[in-house]
Amino acid sequence: MLESDFPAAHGLSQAVHWRHRPEDWQLLHHLGSGFVAECDGSVIGTALWWPHGNDHASLGMVIVSPEAQGRGIGGELMNRLLEAIGERNTLLHATPAGQPLYERLGFEAIGKVHQHQGTVAPRAPVAPPPGTRLRAAEAGDGATLVALASRAAGMARARVVNELLRTAEGVVIEDDNGNPVGFGILRSFGQGDIIGPVVAPDAEHARALLSHLAATRTGSFVRIDMCDEHGLDSLLSELGLAHVDTPVAMVRGEAPQADPGIHQFAIASQAFF
């Protein structure tokens, strides 16, 4: 995939009713790389992958034009991605239509992602737990927040987190000694904004981070992709963020081993994990 392919790639995502903007495609490509399929000079398929250190990768944006489906194009795009990824343990989020292909390529289900979205309803932000406070993320927080995110995800997160901290809004929750114990990020995406990642030691800390970020977008469209067993359903409902989809998380190789002392409640996106 080249930058000159972005308009056609955006057209494909629109054709399958994915809400990505041209700017979202630009970020996806900036952090990764991938392939397109062409027929008679027109792009009819896309596929991207992203490295997470030397041991892990994720892949996504596997799209084939509705008119070109059923011709093995998706399988060939996946073969190219897996060849490029090599021996890394590889993650993806599968739609029902794509899951059979991924299973044939050796991917196994390891969980689900719960996509919530809607217009944010007015609600007072949840106070942080006693002994903690919220503040805006700062330039000097990068290394600490990358370390928290990497522990929570069980894989290297520097590339994604540093880019999001540079371009998006971040909020940190810290203890009385000024040590960050969690954080959340909000950025423009699709038809509004997306919240994620949200990393925290427990649901109480995550609730404060999520509600604070959502409150900055009251009356606007927001999406959040939650991990399994997040314990925040009641808050999401109060915020007006309805559960609209449940993709399947899959892995080829070994699943990441997260630190049990820190949790990823929301992912950066269904591509970046």
C-alpha cells in the first residue's frame, strides 16, 4: 500500500460501511504497512499489519470489494501479511464473515471485543478513588505510560502509545506521590471520537478515567471498544454508549501474557489493540 492508495482504500471501507476517515487510513498506514489488490488498475482489496515489538503483531483492515468477493482475494492478502509478519505472535479481530478464513490460517479465538457507541449523555464525571487525582497527560509522561500499557497488554506498546500521546488528548490518574497508575486517551475517529486505550489497576480507576474523557464530548458521537470482563456496563449505559457489535479476538501463536496488576479496559482500536 502506498499513500496514493488512500482514497481508494477509504472508498472500500465506505463500501462495507466502516466509518474510517481518510485521516484514519493515514494513521493506520503511518504506524504499519500492508498490501492492496488491484484489478484493471483499480484497488479492490486492502490489508494492513502493525508490529508491537519483535514478538507480537496485529493485522486488520482486510477488505475486499463486495463485487470482488468469493475469488480468493482475501486469502491471498492474508498470505502476504503473514509472510511479512513472520514468526511474530499475531492478533486480529474477526467479523463473522472473516472468522472462517482466519481459522483456516491457524488463528484461534481468545476472547471478544465489545463495541459501544452513541451520543454522550450529560453525566457528572466519576470522582477518582481516594488517594488519587486526575490530570492532563504531559510530554514527560511518555515512558511511564508506555510501560503501563505494555504491562497491561502483555506486549510492546511504545509505537502506538507514543503516537497517540503526540496527536490526541490524554488524561492520567496518579497517586498522592505523583506516580501515574493509569491513563486514558481520546482522539478523533470515524464520525466522532474514540476513547482508548484505557489502562488502570481496576474498574474503579477506569471508571473515573472513562467518565472524565466522555464528559469532554457530551452531546457528541463517541465510540469505545471494551475488553472482556470490563465491569463498566452500567456506566456505558448511563453515558448513552450502546453495545452495537462483538468482534472475536483471535491469535496465531501465543496470546500475550498481561501483568495481573494492571488492566487494559479499552483498546486503542480494533486494529491497534
